[in-house]
Amino acid sequence: MTSPPRTKPSTEGIGVHSGISRTTEKEAATAASGEGEVAAFRLVGLHKTFGEHTAVDHADLTVAPGSFYGLVGPNGAGKTTMLSMAVGLQRPDEGRASVHGVDVWKEPLRARRLMGVLPDGLAMPERLTGRELLTYLGQLHGLDAAEAAQRTGELLAVMELDGPAERTLVVDYSTGMRKKIGLATALLHGPKLLVLDEPFEAVDPVSAATIKQILKRFVAGGGSVLISSHVMALVEQLCDTVGVMAKGRVVAAGPLDEVRGDRSLEETFVDLVGVEIGGGEGLSWLVS
């Protein structure tokens, strides 16, 4: 007997759920910036050294509410270290970070309720299925059983991790599946901000298209997104705001069209980070 065709799940339900109380939202709204608007994410003077090496050098960054922000930079620029400090995974030597006016280090529990994080190389319980993982994390977030089950079902459907995939342990997931379940864990508690470190790295085109659709829906629903990426074309496709990082500092930031000017983002990036494109000399044995 032929099974009925599977209908592609909708992303209609992926928006911003309220992850904090009304009182907390009101308190956060009073912590206005100098421009009269609370930033979704504000990093001020973040600094980190490892021995004699400065990984992040008093970096500043601001993500406006409702924006899709792309952070780009060469390998070793300090992107991952800066984001790890900003979300509370690594303590800075100096500086501060806030999410909708809530200080990440002074009020970590309140701050974490406001943001969903997908760090680079996310470690997850490997011997659980996707449903078991999300159910477990839902309990840690304090969701009641019915709410956790509903959100888990919706996320698995939208990520295309339901059906036969539900019987697969996380340890057996492909790279694309791991990225999608990682994004699901970041969305589960209904954050207002997503901070995603290389969410498309080594992801197949089908999984990448699903993730893009979900992120666009999240921003359209009132959320804010900060992604780091090496892929300039991806940032140009998705982001309205961009920051360029080099040698531990954010050397340029602003609306995408203003930062890149009349050139491509890649051309502007190469100039800003001060590197020369190699490959034009040497390797004579490759030339016939």
C-alpha cells in the first residue's frame, strides 16, 4: 500500500514566544541606550587574552531589535571568542554584554531566557533521539509537559527531523541534522535573540534552505539574529546589517549597503582586513 505524500511542514509557528515574565520585559525596556532604543544585543569593550596573545581587543558591537546581523572575519579574527564571552560561555577579561538591557554576567539567568545560542562545535547528549533531547531541554527550561511536547513536535516537523528520523540517535545524525537540532534547541524556549556561530558550516543545500527559511521567519516575527559566517554571499543574501572583524576588533559595522558601498561584500572585506590574495606565484610544477 502506498503511503500518502508527505506535506512539507510550515514555518508559520516559528516566531518569538514570550520566554520571560511581563515584569521582566518591562524592566528590560527601561534600560534604554543613549539613542533612546534598547539594543537587542550590545557588546561594549569585550577583551580577552590568552597568555601574550590578544584574541579579542576591546570589541564593540550592537544588534538593533528586529535586525538580521552578519558578523564576518578571517580565521583567527576572534569571532568565536567574542561571541562565547557575549553569551556567557567564557568570562571576559574586560567589558560587558547585554541582551535587551539585561546584563549577561550580572543577571545570567534572565539573559539566557532572552537568547538562543548555537555555539561552534555544540556538544549535545549523543545517546538521545531528537525528541528526547528537546523534551529534556524543555524540562530544564521550566516548560510544562504539554507545552514542551507541543513545541518539540512543531520544531521536529519544521526541521524535517520527525517521522523515521525520530528513531535516530543524535550520535548518528549527519552534519546537517546536527545543525538543525542545534537550532531547534536554541528556539525551544522562545528567545527574542538568536546568536549562531557558523550555522551553515558543512550543511547540505537542502538543510541550509530549511534553516534560512526558519531564520527569516524568526526575524519577521519580531526576533533578532546574529550569525557569524565565512560565506560573504550568504551574509549578503540574509543580513540587513554587517560587522567586519579583524585582529580582535570590529573594524567596520553598519547597514549592509553602507559597509560594502558599490562593491561586493567580499571585495570590501578583503580591503578592511588588510590581506593580500595569494596564489599567483610559485607552484610552478602545476603549470604545464
